[in-house]
Amino acid sequence: MNFDFALILVVATAVTGLLYLLDVLVFVPKRRAKLADAELKAGGELPESASKLVMQPSGWADLSRSMFPVLLIVLVLRSFLFEPFKIPSGSMLPTLQIGDYILVNKFHYGLRLPVLNTKFLPVNEPERGDVVVFKYPKNPSVNYIKRVVGLPGDVVTYRNKVVYVNGEAQPQALVAQLPPGRPEKLLVNETLGDVEHEIYRDVERPTLNAEWTVPEGEYFVMGDNRDNSNDSRYWGFVPEQLLVGRAVAVWMHWQELLSIPDFSVVRSIK
């Protein structure tokens, strides 16, 4: 079962905010009136302990006062600034390892309303070579991470494990054979647009030769682990409205619950 954390966070923030407002507008004045009445009957100010007891908010009001500011800060940070994600698969090897924790810039491609994901402030458009997090078109409750290969209007061709964009081959250079001597995969340096990065190519895996024309408002994405990635070659394009943000940094690696988190891997993502 997939839980929509964004929806839960929005609802929790709204509920605690309304309860906090209700307490401020309705129940605080009632407590002040009750305190004034008690002081009138006592003929003067009550002891501090008695005043605090009269003004003490109920349990739900006290909880909402404590939780609302925290939830609001988390909502703003997560919705409009940065959101953490964990890498669950090896489709972006060697760039991203299973168990890497990454930061995703939520405002780079424009600000969107939480839950609705409707853009209300455009900023930048995705560029070829960007590593992006998006909602999987076949199941929007699941987040995917891939690299942008084709922009709206591009003709993307994949032939003999080389990417062509509008008929132009994207440069590749062999870095290493793994393992040396009897290689099972190749470590290759690839350039997409202005972005130079490394990819894996399996030696034995047959290639998929095909061509796609990217529709307006959509993007063609691929994993860096080219022969082990479920991406646009198999399920199609990513609509702009499903973009979540741009992956900008790895801040921790923590593969297993009982292992020790590794912060030495901190690096930018290119």
C-alpha cells in the first residue's frame, strides 16, 4: 500500500492550524473572561499558580499549538524547497547507488501546489542531462528517478547502445571494462548536452534499437544503468506536470537498517 505523505502532511497541518486558530479566537477569550471573573470574586489578582491553572488550554489546544508550527515548516520546506528521497534500485548506477539518500530541488522547475502538483510559479525548464525525480506515469503514487535525454520536439534514437538526439550521436568514451580481462559490463563516459556523466552498458545484453519523437510538454528519460533500467524506452514519455524536482546532491548512504549511515559520500549529482 502506498501512502500519500504529502496529502497526510497537508491535512495534518490544516487540522492543527484550524484548532490553533479556534483556540486563539474562541477559547482564549473565554479563559480570560473566566480569569477576570475569578479575580473579581477574589477581590484582586489570583496567585500565579491559580492564574496559570485557569488559563491552561485543553489537551487538544495545547497539542495543536505545539504541532502546527512544526508541521507548517516541514510542509513549506518539503513542498517548495527541498525533499529527501532514498534510491531503491540500481537503475541509475554508477551515478547513484542503492541506499543513497538524495536531496531534490523542488523549486528549480517551478513552484507547485502540494498534492495537486499544479504549477503556479514557473522558474526553469528541464535540460538535457538533468537527473530528475518524477511521478511514474503508469502509477503516479510511485516516484522514479532518471536522466533527461529528450526534450519536447526532439527525435531520440537508440541504436547499438548509443543515444542520438535529432540525428546527432551523443559522445561516448570507454572508461573501463568490468571486470578487466573478461568484461561483463562497460563503464562509459557519455555527454548529453553540457552534462558529462558515466553510464553502465552490459556486454551480453542485446540492444533495443528504436526511435521516438517527444511530444510537446513531455520528456524522454533513461537510467544511467542502460541495460537495467525501466524507462521511457519501455513505457513512454514523462508529462511535465508529473515532474517533482531536480536531484542535486547525495547527502548520505544508508543501505540497511542495522548498518551505520555513511556521510562521507556527500557529493553533487551531475
